Amino acid sequence: MVYETEFGELLKGNSPTEILEDLRNGSRFAADQELEAFLDDFIIRVHEFYGTLITSRDHAQIVSDLVTMGYLSRKE
């Protein structure tokens, strides 16, 4: 799977978890965080900046929500 963020960053992985790990690993400030801690902070930022509330902690649903809101687009 390959996704592109709205900022042009490509995220690659074989599963939604790996896509979210790649998102975290590209973060300047949170690359060293555990994935769940990163997601907690990221979901807060998404809500603050985009007004979208992501309530699921299921990785596939998070990726789906990010696609629906336009933050991610699937490339492959």
C-alpha cells in the first residue's frame, strides 16, 4: 500500500499499522514515540486543525478516516 499525505509525503506499508508507523517515523517531533502515544497526539492535532474527530483506535479505521477527510490519498 502507498498513501500520499496532503503535504506530498509518501507513506508505504503492507498494512494500516505499517502506514501509521511510517507516518509516525516521518514526524520531526514524535518519531521516537510508541505508535499508540503518537496516534493519541496526532488525533488531537487532526481535530484541532481540521475539525474532524477520529474516535476509533482501530488502525484500519484511522487510515480510512484520514482518507475520507482528505488528509491521505491512496496511490497503490
